[in-house]
Amino acid sequence: MNIIPDLQERLAAMNLVEATGYDVVKQQEGGDRFVDDVFVSPDGRTLYLSRGNLDDAIAFDIASKTILWRFRLDGFKADHAALSPDGKRFVVSATTAQAAQVLDTSNGTLVGILRRGRIRIRTTIRQMANTFTIRALVSRRSRGRSMR
């Protein structure tokens, strides 16, 4: 499955600042890194990806291999991601914006932003009733903090 069928469209749509950010991230990563994390919806019909260098999150219909939605994140790099256990929320780390952005998986709209300061994270989600706990693992000592 081609997860960058819109590559030329995305590159052509970048303004000067976005294109410069793309080039800087590409240099830091040692080349293009189009996928950071991949998840399949609980019903097995939808594929969710954080696309690193393209700085977006995207959903594909697996059967038809078509794009359902795409969301451009703040900053210049999409990083770690997590899908809520019920499949209703997709959380993607917008690394250079120092935030994690929470998307509604039904339509790709932004429903929340978790500011995290100057730390690198690996995002995991745990659902408890109607509350999601986002756990951010920080530093090499595996310290963490939970954000609600």
C-alpha cells in the first residue's frame, strides 16, 4: 500500500517556511522518513499513520486504499503516535511544536492539544472510563509524567 500517494501534492503545497522545515528535518533524519507510527482501527478497516517528514497524520481506508483524511500538525515534524483503545482518538506528537495533538478519528479534526515543554516523548494511551491518560516517557532514566 502506498502511504504517500499525495507526496507531490504535499511538497508543492508547502510555503517557504514549511519547505525549509521539511529540508531541515530531512537532514536531521538522514533522509526522508515518511512513516513514524502506524495503527489499525479496532474494526480493521482504517489505517492511521503519523508521517514524520511530511508533518501530518493521515487515515486510509484499507479496502480501497484511499485517503479518508489528512491533518497537518503544528511545527515541522510528526513523531510518535498512539490510538485510543476505542479507536476514537489519534494522538500524534508534534515534536518541534512541543505538543501532542489529539485528533478525532472519524474526520481528522483537532479535538485537543497537550503542551509538553522541551522534552522528547514516547506517547502511550490508556482509557479509563471516559478519561484518557497520555503517558509521556522522558529521558533515559524512564521517568514519566501523565497528562490528562
